[in-house]
Amino acid sequence: MKYRVTTLAGVCLAGLIVSAPAMAQDQGDAFVRVGAARTKLVDKGTISINGAVDPNADYKTRDTFHGVLTGGYFVFDRVALEASISTPATTNNMPAGSLAGTPNLGDDEFAMLTVGASLHPFKGRVSPYIGGGYMRQFTTQERDALAVGLDIPNAGGPYVQAGVDVAVSDRWGVFAEVRKGFYHTNATGRLPLDATFTNFAAVEAKAELDPLTIQVGLTARFGHGADAGSSQPIATDDAKWVLKAGLTNLSLADKVKLSVGGAPYPGAGLSTFEHHTVSVQIGRFLTPNIAINATLGLPPSIDVFGAGSIGALPKLGEVTYGPTMLTLQYHPTRSGRIRPYIGAGVSYMIVFDTKDGAFQKLRVDNDLGPAFEAGADIMVNDRWGIFADAKKAFLRPKAFGTFQGLAVEGKTKLDPWAFSGGVSFHF
């Protein structure tokens, strides 16, 4: 009886897989993936201090979370060329081993680019794939903490990946993927030997990065294999409204002019990690090519650390703010599958709450500034699509507080980048 039930279950499962929509992977088909990813570096390397290797010195970095946009084109049946780019992610460099107890040396922000190929051996609702190619990690920003002159060069090397697509319809699917890179970089900096910051030890690390990235997200398929027998083109968009929902990755410039007790405090900086929020965009076409668009995000809470001359301090505080933007957009075309747009307008930063850290009585003002955006809708059918866009705002709020009884004032330069991806609906 147990054997019959197991056999029947297997037959039913096979029937569901065969009858379900297949992810298109014929020659000439294409796909776009929008994913949310977690990346962890391997945290291994050889550390030298003043030219001498310290076998007990070590370091640790934090997990990073970012978005990944991937595009692929099937050059043969089941074989695709693909490329991906990630949004910026920030990690710290915490000493460990014989250096344990030393404050964070500094932060580095990086983005990853891949170019490679993938093999999709099976068709059906569940379509596993494997692949590999070349990965490049670009350092987009460095911030000193305890270390001075932190330098982490770009790096690159081979990667391998494995994943699975699960079809929801002829064009839509969800995916999960694991990717592993293999490369290292040579990081350098100077470590102060006293509180006066006049005597330093030269530190060099041959850091094995070897990032492991796990991502999940949405897949959209295009081409004859995704048409389910239909060759009808996507109609020209005549919708008045566009509703978008997705995830937004935010990254701040983290610059500040700080005064303590009324006197300038030179060399001070800020450090925040990338942060994420669920965002909604509502657009209304005023003319066939001009639209007004409002962007709202759930308020994220971010930890604020010191950098530069205040990099050795504990966490300065915590800020909860609401990202908003109102832009006027130009859409050069509303036909075809790929529909780019650009926009300009204003961004308003609403500060909902602050929590004290090393700085007491912390307060951050709201701020209004100009904003710009560029993105594209990739239409799956006449009404539904996926989108990816980048927004840049110029926000310079003032911050106030106290430190050891002295008044603190900071003129910040946050200038956030916001990278978003998700689903769009035209109606």
C-alpha cells in the first residue's frame, strides 16, 4: 500500500511538472532577473605590520545585503550568455586574532559585476541551471575609522553558480541562486600607535575575498519560447496610471563638517551601511510622454558610526527616516518591451526618530533637495512588467547633539543613491 501511494504521488508530481508552464530557454529567448542578495566574504588572508607577517592577526567583515539585476540571452537552446550588476554594499573591517579589541579599521563600499554563461539542461516548470564566468568587484567608496589611508583596490576572478527557476506562468517565474567567486585583493593602511595620531604602523593584508552570494527574486522571460504559441506583439501603452512595488537599496555619501563646543573638528566623517526598504511608486501620465511620479518608502532605521578622526568612537546614534521623492518623468517611447525613462524633481527626508549613542540628545533635521532618476520598464505583457531604476537626491540635513557635555553640530552631506527593482502595473 505504501509503495502504491508513493508511486501515485510521484506520477501526480510528474504530471504537474509536465503540464505546468515551462521557463523559455530556446535559442533567441531572453530573461531578466531582479534579486535580493546576501553576500559574505571569506575573511581569510595574510596580514603584515611594518613588513613583518603576524601569523595570529586576523579580521572579520559583516554580511552585506544588496540588489542584483541580471540579463541573459540564449545563444543556443539551453545555453545562455548572461551579465549581472549589483547595487553598492558596505562592509567593515574588524580586527581579530592578535588584533582583537582594536576598533573597526574602516569601511569599504563595493559593487559586483559578472559576465558569464549558464547551462539550463531541463525544461519544465522547475528548471535548474549551472554556470560560471568572470566577476569583478569594484570599490566605490572607502572610509577610514581607526586606520588612516585605507585603500582596498578593485579585484576580480572566476565564479561559479547554481540555481533554479520555478515558472509561475509562461513568462513569470521565481528563482533562487548561489554564486561563489574566487579572488583576492591587497589592502593597505596605517594603524595609529598612540592617541596623538602622529606615530603609525604600516598594515598590509593580502585579503582572500572569495564572496559567497545567495539571492532570490523574480524572473521574466521573453522570446518565442515564452509566448505560449502567441506571436502578438506588446501593444503601445495607453495607460494613464502606473503602480510599482519593489525593494529599494539606499546608500549614503556619509560626509560631515563637524563642530564640537563651537570649534571645528577636522577630519571627522560618518559611516552608515547600505539599508533597504519596501517602496511604492505611483505615476500619472499628463501627456503621452510626460508623467508625474511619487515614490514612498517604509521608514528604515540606520546605525550611524563615526569615521576619520572620530572613527574610533562607538556608534554615534540611530536615525529612522522616511525616503520620499516627487519627479516629473520623460518617457521617450511607450512601445516595445524595453521602455526607458528619466526624471527630475525633489526629495524630502522626513526624520521620524533618533536614538542616542556616543552623541547624546541626538537630533537630525528634515531636509528638502533636488533629485534625479533614470530607469526602465521591461514589459512582460500589455499591462505587467518589471522595472529597475536609480535615483539620486542631494540632501544636506543638519544634526545636533552633545558629546561629553559639549555641544555638537554637524552639517551633513548624505546625497543618497536609491536603487529599486520590482513589478510594475499599467492601467
